[in-house]
Amino acid sequence: MNLRNIRVPRRDDYEKRPVLSATIHPDIKRTLLDISERTGMSVSQVSDEVLYTGLVEMQELPELDE
């Protein structure tokens, strides 16, 4: 998975979304932080993109056209 080429569909009329808290494994946290530092994206953005991509690959979400 190349996160530089993957983008979660964004809305132009951005509204603050509800917050979801979750306990994650330390290895996953470290990986998200590493990706965040490497890409300059926030951990929240990285998490959104990783979750979105995984759910699309699992066919739990439809792939949205940009």
C-alpha cells in the first residue's frame, strides 16, 4: 500500500466529524506515527486513509470516485 497515492475522498464543505476513540496495539501506533512523520500528514489523516483503504480492500466500503 503506497499512502502517497491514496487519498480519502474529501468534501469541500468540511464539517467537524465525531471523534472515535480506540485502543490500538503499540506496533500499529508506531507505524501510524512513522507514516505521519514521513508524509507530513497528521496521525488522524494517516489513520483515516489506512482505515478507508483497508475497508475498501475488504469490500466493506464502496470505493468512492473523486
